[in-house]
Amino acid sequence: MFYTKNVPGWERILRIVMGIMGLAFAAMNWNTSAMMTGIGIMAAMLAVTGLIGFCPMCAMVGRKLDKGK
């Protein structure tokens, strides 16, 4: 693996659920404004980070999983 997972299990589930909800919202309102494109992209990134367990932004600030617990 090229990365170390830095998102705990409960947060991964939350990210996946919120990402799917955001994608559904953007899909329902796609033709109403250009902002829905941005919401769709952000929701997709949220779901992907939940699926792979790695968040680049969390890595930038030095977040690591606590392996002792």
C-alpha cells in the first residue's frame, strides 16, 4: 500500500453514508444550478475517502490512527 489509513471505522461509515446522501441530493437537483456540480464532486470525494480509509487533508495535518485502542 502506498498510504496509511488515517480514518477510523466509525468515520468511514459516516463518510460513505453522507457521501451517498450528497450525491443523491446533487442528482435530484442537477439542472437547478451550477452549485450542484460542486456539491456532487464534494460528495463523491467524501464517499471515496470513506471507502479507501485515507483522507489526504487529514494526512496533511498529521492525523494518524491510534493503534493502541
